Amino acid sequence: MTKQYLYLTTRLARYSFFLPTFLTSYLWAKGKYQFLTGFPVPCPFKLLIGIPGPTCYLTRATSEALQGNLIDSINLHLFGPLVALGLILWSLKSIRCRNIFPYVIDSKFLAITPILLLIYWLFRITMTFGFKFNMFQESFMY
């Protein structure tokens, strides 16, 4: 490795604790300014299988929650306000501690989160296909 590369990586690592704040700010701005589009490729899960995945609409829901539109956020995805709150807390704590990972994440949390997402997704799919009550923002049913 060259000296310039090592200098650049240590310099970037020194300010990496701002990354959660930049991410939160971008999601807030994305909700406010519609020209800030997300990833240009649609959800790969939806593209391959044809139905929305467990985290579909979560980014939009988080942006809405950061704007203060909690009802719209919950209508898009139930976990939107929780993710927004988590991002705000992560941003504040990482700046205060000057560390990008100021929390120790418990393995129970890492196991429960995907299980809750899966349960919520199965509920939405069941309500949409089983009872013809569309639980997703856009209509993908014919």
C-alpha cells in the first residue's frame, strides 16, 4: 500500500462517525425533494419473484417519518418510524462518541429483527392475496 492510500484511509476513518448523520440527512432530503431518486434498479426481490419483498417501501416510509408524516409512513411500512428513530439515535450517539459504531448490538436483536420483518411481510402478503385487501402502496395485482 502506498503512503497516500494509508493517509487517505486513516483520514476518512477519522470522520466516519458522520456517516449515520449523512444517511439520515439524505433520507430526510429524499422525502422533501422528490428529484432525489433512489437506486435506479427496482427491488430485485420484486423483479425476480413478482411480489414486493419484506423491506419494500421501507426507505420511503423512513423518509416520510423523518419528515414528520407518521401516518403516511405507517401506511407505507410499519417499521418506517422505528427505522427513522433508530437512525436519529444512531446519528446523535455516533457524533457524541465520535465512533461510527457506538452501540454493541445484541445477537437477540439481530435474530428478532428479520423474524419480525418476515412475520409482517407474511401478514401483508396474506391480506393482499388471500383477502384481496392491498397492503402495498402501488397495485401490483391485475
